[in-house]
Amino acid sequence: MKKRVLTTRENLPGRGLDRLSGAADVVAWPGTAKPGPADLAALASGVSGVLALGNDPVDGALMDAAGPSLRVISLASMGFDNVDRAAAAERGIVVTHTPRVLAETTADLTFTLILAARRRIGDAEANLAAGSWELFRMHDYLGLDIHGATLGLIGYGQIGHAVARRAHGFGMRVLHHDPYAPDDDLSVSVGLATLLAESDIVSLHVPLTEETRHLISARELAAMKPTATLVSTSRGGVVDEEALLHAVREGRLHSAGLDVFEREPMGTELSPLVAEPHVVTLPHIGSATEATRAAMVDLAVDNILDVLAERPARTPLPGSPAVPGTPAGTAGARA
Ligand code: DGY
């Protein structure tokens, strides 16, 4: 008999869901708004796997609703703050995510935000479209240069490295702050205070955890240059948005480029950051290319199929076992 797998979307890019449906009975959340924890729990009874996206709530109640059959929670995302990892560990459930496959695409978008925020692309395009370009004036839309600037990366994993490689094409000096990453050919490791003081652009590449929540708040923003730009493609909760809003409104920070927010999705209740002229905002599209989103789904499906076939998961979260029921950190992670 086929095992049951819950997916939090009826449609996903690429052929991954077809492969999953060939091997398992797939039950999908049918809604068009973000599912709440109870919505997913109501569908979970007896499932062996859950395929969720980076924003979907995966908590202990869902795991209990699934029962002892649940062996794997597979995220089609790199970020994993939406999963109660302690609850999964207690129940011996494997939790996987999708590193590597999205690093280059997310680095491309990081650079899009850097360029757009420092060169005031949003204002310029909106004014052109509104019909207000009457005269070429030398002082309109003056931005700040990217070439030759210093880029500070907070978090220097796969995405941070991919951003650093691009920065060298722009002739930038690159610094990073990451306790796990020494100097390399691309970047110099520095303390957080040095990075904040010396960087023209600070870009965030850390997961959201208890340690990184509001890592950038009023104190860190005050330590940045008033000509600096803050960019985030990681998770909204890493930045204290209230403090950021004050800093840009008061001219203590030149600009910001944000793909992620503390509250997602926003619907019609927009964050005040969206209307700020010096803040470029996007609806969490860091990995949104056809090829990358399909690769994420494929990897997420492979992780489920491997665990259900009693093979180790390909890309378990750091600290998660690769095989159900084994103590955390003892099984062979290939991430
Ligand atoms: C990720 O992979 O974490 C992206 O932010 C999409 O959720």
C-alpha cells in the first residue's frame, strides 16, 4: 500500500509533485491563503511525510495529528524557522531542507536589491511611469556607487560566498562576519563591530534562530555609516523593522533592500517600509526562477522518497538525523 504524504500546495514548479504522486498518495492543502497550523493538522492524520514551504507552520500539533507514521518533514526552502525542530527531534522525525540549489539565484537577487536601493531604481521607474519626466536634471535620482564600495556579509555560507563572487566583479572589497568561516580568497573575516563600521552595504545571510532574531536592531543600525545600505534576503525576523524604519526616516541610513519581512505574507496590511522611498521591497522572491524553484521541489521530493524507502535523507537540517528515530547528529548528512 502506498504511503500518504501531505503537501501544503496543490501545485509546485517542475515535475517533483508528479514523481511524488507516482510513489505516494498525496493529500494537498487546497487553500489559496496561507494555511494555519490547524488547517494542516486537519489533513495530517496517518501521513508518513510532509512537504512544506518555508513559510508554512509545521508544529508539534501537526506532528501529533500525523501520529507515529510521520517519518520526514521536507521543506522546499533553505530557511527552516517555520518548523518546531525540537518537537521533530523528540519524535525522531527527519527534517530536511534545500541548501545549495538556490544559492546562486538568491545571490543574483541580493545584487538586484543592492543595485536598486543604492541607485534609487524604484523611485526613478515609478516617476517615469507616472509621466513626471519633463526635463533631464543633473541632480535627479543621485545614488551611491556600488563599484569600489565595501560589502559586509553577515553569514558566510553558500549564499554569502555566491554574493562575494559577484562583488569582486564590481571591484568591491568584501568582509564577512561568521564564527564558522575564516578568511578566504574572496573575503576577510572580521568582528561584527568592524563589519558594521566599515561596510557601505551590509547583507544578511543567516538563518532565523533564537540567536539571530533582531540581530540588526537600533544599536547595530546606529553603528552603520549613514551612507550605508542594509540588504536582507534571509528572514524578516533577523531585522528589527521598527528600528530600521526610524533609521531610514531620520536619514541615519541611506537605504535598504528587503525581500523578507517579519510578517509574511502581507496582504493589504502593508508594512510601512513598503512606502518608504529609500527602501526597495519585494515579496520574498529570492529563489524565484523557474529552474531554481523546480530544483528546490525536486530535492524536497527526493528527500521524502529517500526516507520513505529507508535511505538516508540527502539534505537533513544541521542537527537533524538523516534517518528517522536516530539521535540527532549521528547519521550521515550529505548537505
Ligand atoms: C528559502 O529557501 O529559505 C527561501 O527564502 C524560500 O523560502
